Amino acid sequence: MILYNVTVNIEKESEAEWVSWMKETHIPDVLATGMFLENRFYKILHDNEDGSTNYSVQYFTDSMEKIMEYQQSFAAKLQEDVNQKFRDRFVVFRTLLETVE
């Protein structure tokens, strides 16, 4: 299993709007690409000195080929959607992980 983890630091003032938009729009749009089997959405439980909040959005797939197709065919547009809606109010860090068996 491959995990595409997106860690987001969002300004406190935009947090509620961002969470709602992620749940209602962005995550369903990512899943609609057909590249991921499921997802998880977590709030990271620690305090940030600047008052912002961190989240982990996790998407699971069964192959690197699907990750590559997602990145080549879908990621740029979906990431631009986030940038347009929440420009300068968040920082993102993306990580790929593989299950160790």
C-alpha cells in the first residue's frame, strides 16, 4: 500500500472554512480521480507558537503507477484550486510512504 500524505499548516482564522471545504469539495475531488482507494483526515494535536493548526490528509493507493498518473494528470489543477481559495493562508508538505511488511 502506498500512502500519499499531505500535511497542511492552516491559519487559525481560516481553519473552519478550510476544513469544511476540504471535506465537502477537495477530498471528494481527489477521490473522484480514481487513483486512490480511501482517505483519512486528521487534525495534528500539538500547539503551534503562531496559533496555526496542522492537519494530515492521507490518501491510500495500491501502486506507484497510480501516484504517478495522479501527479501527471490531476495534481496541478487540484493544487491550484486550493491555492486560489486559500492563497497565503497555508503551508503544505507532501510525503509518499510505503507499507513495510
